[in-house]
Amino acid sequence: MIEYLREIDYWIFDLDGTLTQPVHDFERIRAELGLPAGCDILATIAAHSKAEQQLLNRQLDEWEYFYADMVQPAVGVNAFLTWLGERGCCLGILTRNKRDVALRCLDVIGVGSLFDPAAVLGRDDALAKPNPQGIHLLLDQWQANSDQAVMVGDFRFDLEVGRAAGVATIHVDHRADRAWPKLTDLKVDTLAELHQLLIP
């Protein structure tokens, strides 16, 4: 798998918890929005009436902007993304956040210049993960095939969307209790570890 990944030119990343250190208190957000504990926030909002969706989405937007300025880079993210850029790789983001929030987060952690804004897709640009529409849109934009790309993320949705789109998957998380081996081609604790594995 390592040799295969060394040949990959198209890298798609989740944002929160993958390129950034986790800062979102999702249970607090659910409580503030009046949503059930542990629910899929976007799917639960989508099940409401149009008027309720508009109100809940506005509230969710406010929380996302609140957390955007608090983000910190994940371990090794700057060096790894810079290295990929120097190799000529195309970098993309597929997030369940709003696109403007994602762009702000990328700037806050110091890697915004490495991404073409057109390759940063949020929930208003594609159906939310684990639907593979976003990956297909990025591959079309890059004129690339699924076997030339990889999806990198810290949660099950990231791995599911990669599987659904037919791209390789990398799970980045140091917690032993968070593992989905059937959805994962490679698991690493940090992006710094992944970087070291890929250096020839």
C-alpha cells in the first residue's frame, strides 16, 4: 500500500480532526440546536421542515464560524501538505462544513495557499459525506480516475465516502477505540507518521 500511495497524485482530505486538531464540541452544538444526542447533525436537520431547516442551518453556521478561529493545525500537517505540493500533487478538501468556514480554517492553520479554492468542497457544494458526489466532482475537476486518488480522514464517514467512490482510504487517528478496518487501506496515528512512511 505504501508504494501505491507514493504514486498517488490526487489527495482529498477531511478537515476537522484530520488537518486540524479536534475543537468542535458536537454534543454542545446538538444541545444548542435542540437535536438528539449523538445524531448525524446534517441528516437530522434535513429531516425538518424547510423553515426549521433554515433556522437550524443559520444556527449551525454561527457555531462553525465560532470554532473556525479556534482551530490549531494537526501534528505534521504543514510539512506534509507542503511536501505533497512540492511533488506536484493536487490537494482537495471534502468537508461537511460550509466552504467559507473551511477556507477560513485552512488560512488559520497556515495551509490555505496550498489549496485551489475550487477544490475545497463544503456541504453546499456537494451532498454530505458519506455520499460520494464530492469526490466525483473533484475527480472530474482534476480529470483524474479513482485509482489515482486517496481520501484521508479521521472518521467513519471519510472512509465510507472513499470506499463509495472507489478511492484508497487512509484513517488518521491515534485512538485505539476508533477503528474501521474494513473501510481502511492504511491507518496511521498522525499525518507526521504518514509523511515519514511515504518518504522514499
